[in-house]
Amino acid sequence: MKFQAYVDLINAPCSVLRVEKTAEGECGAVTIHCANTLYKEKMGPAYYDGMPYYELVPKDVKFEDFCFRAAHLGQKIHAYVETKAFNSWTDEQLIPLVSDEENVGYCQFTFEMTQSVTPERMAAVSMDTAEAVIKTCVALLSGNDFRDSVRSVLSDLLFSAKAFACRVVLIDRQEKTCEIFCDILREKTGRNVTISYEIVNTWDDVIGMSNAVIVQNEHDMNELEKVDHIWAESLRKYNVESLILVPLRRGKGTFGYLYIVNFDVERVVELKELVELISYFLSSELSNHLLMKRLENMSNTDPLTGLNNRHAMTQRFESLSGKPFGVISIDLNGLKVVNDTQGHAAGDALLERAATAMGRIFRSEDIYRIGGDEFLIIAVGIGEEKFTEKAEMLRNAQNDELSFSMGTYWSDGSEAVRDVIRKTDKLMYADKKAFYKHNPAKKRERRG
């Protein structure tokens, strides 16, 4: 087929791609049959007619599938995607062309690049896709509970894609952890999905210079297995037959992934565009949400022990009105002596041991470090008998290196919280006075 005169008429970078069909009906070799001058200038001196496309850009199974759909199935395909190979966004179109060769098809490939995302190009989508994206934006911006808002978005995506599952997974490469932030299933299976950091950590490498991972049949799964056999094995374990996975990015870094499994593969082109657009807006809102949660945690957390701080304690007071609760005021005996004689590093270690001892008995959210050597425990929902038992366990946790002065009080909820705190403080100081009486040398800790 002769297409050179045709592409020379196109006033944009344009090429004709030659796409072979294998005996199994799958996509075979994809080569650049010919191109116009604008295309050749964009690609540089490495270009030559008849070359495999992956000599210019990284090999991409997803792109090959779209070429096959255009050249052999007659589908017109438009996409506006981030192209990491050129550090830009690319508005690309694949248009079917006539072929007189058996098992060989042709399609026109036209593209334009922008250095950053362009709203007008991103908005050039079908009405159904535009409606779904608008619903996403409204849900993310209007809900009172952000996680519920994300759940609503995923539910709509699940329904639209006729998928079995839709998930958002977060990853923290510094802490080497990952978590399922939100998980929507079409039906309950009674089988919990577990996801390991080791597997999730490979997903960026699988995506590579592309912008998504797409598996729509066994052929694609076999191709994935060549790149990441452990992940492919995990997908098969959970009966995953099809998958669209896209990264959630903040700047150049990936902090999570959005994916759907076992979807309507006949609509893969449309769904890929939808998932990518939803991920673009979800990335922004989720990134802001995580940042605010991190700042909130920092403002409520003691940096040395990881316990709640005085600010968090004050916020907790607001939720206690009318509820029965127990309070323990605690002063760590001997901290100043340790600081003066062994150094502040040893003092910090003593504080950390005290926090660990409390954490073994009470939930971490119940424990507050409210001063240098002062702690407070607020226990709700465990009953007076259980509270008294835990308080006694904490007393018994003391040893020669770790000593507390404690004031313990149970309230039926009828008293003001601050009145309860004053009572426990009074009991704690009485306990400390008795401690000094039996350990006079320790009284050095209160000098200065």
C-alpha cells in the first residue's frame, strides 16, 4: 500500500502504522510504514520507513492493542495521555485505513504534544465519560466524609465498567507499607484480598514509560507474566481475567493506584480513558486529603514517643461529655536524675520505654504525653472493672528502671472532665509524695 502522498497532506505529525495479525488473531508486529515531514522532525534522525515503532518509543502492549483495534477492527481511537518518554502530554488519534493485504491492517496515527495538561483537550471526551467525570468531581468536593466520597466514585465506576472490583491502593515507599484505601466489590465472596508491599512496589516498573497497565485476555496476562511473574501469579490466584491499573501521582511521584478488575473488555478503550480521567482528579483530592491528615497527625502527636499530645487530649475532652470513662494521671519518676547523670539520650529512652509499657496495656489512642514526664490515659467503653484491672496491670509493670506515680479515677460521666482530671492529679501527687518518702534520693528530679 502507498500512503506517502496521503500523510503529506496532513498538517500535523502523522504516520501510517502497519499492523500484522497473528494466526491466533492477536496483534503481531507494529511498524511505521511511512510518515510526513512533521512526524520525522519530531522523531529525529533515528527515524526510517518500515521501522518497528518501539525503536522510537518504549514498547507498549496497550498501544499495540489500540493499533490492532484501529487497523483490524475498524475502531477510531482518541486519547489524551501523559507521555513520560517525551515528558509531555500527547493528544493522539488512530484512524482505520483500507488494506488489500491479508492479515495486515493499516491505521493513521496523528499526535500533538503539550508540555502540560490542557483542559480543552482533556474535556474532548464522549458525553457518557464527561458525565461520569463530572459526577466524580462533585462527589469528591461535596462529601463530608472523604473516604465515603471515594467509595461513591468507585461504586459508580464499578457499575459503569460492569467490573467485579474497583480499588484504590496507597503505597508509602519510605515506610515500605501499602494499604487498600477503598475497596468496592460487585458481590461478597467471603475471601479477603490481601495485598503485599513487595507486589505493589513493582507496579511502577510494570507501567514503565506508559501510563497504565491493561490486561484484557490470557495473551495479555502471559505478556504481563514475562515482566512480573509474581504479580501475574497473584492475579491468577484471585481469578483476575482483566485489569486496568493507573497510577495516582503527586508531582512526579506515585503514592497510589486505582484499578478495576474483570470489567467489560469490549469497552476497554472507553474505560481506559474513563479510569485515567478519574485518576487525574482523584489524585489531586486524595493527595490533599492525605496531606491534611498528615498535618493533623503531626499536630496531635508527640514526636518522641509517637503518643498523642496535649492538643489531642484537649480535642478528646469534647467527646467525653455524659459518657462514663476512666482517667489515669501519670508522672514518670526519676527522669531528671537520668537526664542529669546519664544524658538526655538516656532520658529519651526512658520515656520511650514508659510509652511502650503503657501501650502494651492500653490502646495507643487512649494515651497522651502532656508534658516532659507527664502522661494521661483516658479510657472509654471498657467498664469500671476492666479499667481498674488495667490500671493495676500498669502498676505491676514498674521495675527498678521504670517507675510511675499514678492517680486513678473512674467517672460515671456526670462530672466535668476537667474536674476529673484535677482529682486524678491530686491522687497522683499524693502517690508521688509517698514515692519520695521511700526514695528520698530521687527527690533531686524536682530541683530547678
